[in-house]
Amino acid sequence: MSDRCRLLTLNAAHGRGLSLYQGFLSKSRLLRNVDALARFLTEAEADLVALQEVDGDSHWNKRLDLPAMLAAKSDYPYALLGVNTRRSGLLHLSYGNALLSRYAVERWENRPFGNAALGEKGFLYAEVRAGRRTLPVAVVHLCYKSPSRRRSQVARLMEFLDARGEASAPVVCGDFNAPASDTDDAVREMLESLRARFGDYRIHPVDVPTFHALHPRRRLDFVFLPAAYRVLSCEVPRVLLSDHLPVIVDFEIP
């Protein structure tokens, strides 16, 4: 028998919507953006929501705790925030990746790739109880500047996954800031590394761009699934909640 799961991944752009910078927005405007995102998550009915660029307590988004607010408004019992950028003082920052889950969280941890005071990336790893099985999930956000740095970050993630021993194959998703077509960049590196360690994998979406949301031309946001998982559907809704479009994948866990 199989268990079904619906996963949604989205770079939430700090809740700024299509604005250039969240610090330019009023608190009321940010709250409206959060409400719009929460309505979409409620309608999407995903079991797991993987978010990148989400804040817990930052000066530029009026100290709104986005994962907690979205979980409360969209009825998710579990909200995890993995902080990759943390800065104290007047211009305090606390943001990274998040996972909202309808499944019970058995364990989780977060790994920043470095310690930059601004723009640091990383991954959040969680094991959730999906039906009768433990499902490992990694929410990833990679560097946007350097292909070599992205490949190094993929290697860091794989070292972490290797250290788990004989755990089952993970679902990996997020904003990779690289196209799948580039054979010398992070997406191809991720795919080959997962295949070498866990067996065959597939990338979703196959051919639908996710960035920029207004006029999407590039496919930067992905879900990596073991080939043994049967994909029931994959869609990229044209919703203007961020500069990225969300990816929603329905699949069966064999």
C-alpha cells in the first residue's frame, strides 16, 4: 500500500509580494500580503509547505513571525523555522527556511552554510510521520551569485545526508538559484549526488518556469523525488505572491 502526500515549495520573499524591498512596506501592507499567502496555502491543501526567505523577527518586515502566522492562519499544527541569517542590534535580522507540516515532526535540525550577517543560505532537514512511514525532507536555499559556491553547498547537504547512515531517501526541495539545463551547476550536481547515494531520482517541474513570477522565464525552484515515488500531479500555479511561483507536487510514497 502507498501513502499520499502533497508538497508545496515557494520562495516567500520575506512577505513582500512583488515589491522590491520589504522594508519599504507598511506593516498593514505586509499583513495583507501574509493574509493572501495564507489564503493560498489554505486553498492548496498541501500536507507539507516548504518556504524559503521567511522571517521570524526582522526589522525589515516589522518583526512579523511569518511561519507562526502562516501556520495559525492556514491551520498547520507544526511550524519550523531554520534561521540562516541572524543579526542583532538596531537592524536585527532572523530569517531562513521554514517547513509547515500537517504531519507530526519526529526530529529536525537546521544547517546554515556559513555565518554571513546578510543573505546567508542553508537547509532545514526534518523527519515527519507521513501515514505509516517516516518521510525525510530537506528544504534548501542556495547561493544566487556563484555556481561553484552552489555546488559546494550541495556537497555540504550530501555530507549531512550521508552522516544519517542507512536512513531512507529524502525529498529535497527549494530554491536552487540555478537552472536544471546547466550541466555544471547545482541542480545537476544535486540530482547526480542523490542518484549515487539513494538510487534513481526525478526533478519536478519538468519544463515549467518559476521565476520571475510576472513573466516567468527561468526554472529555479524544484522538488527532487525518488523515482519509486509515483507522481500524481505537478503544477506551478500563476499566483503573484512573490517573485517566485510555487511548485506543488502530489505523490505516493511506496
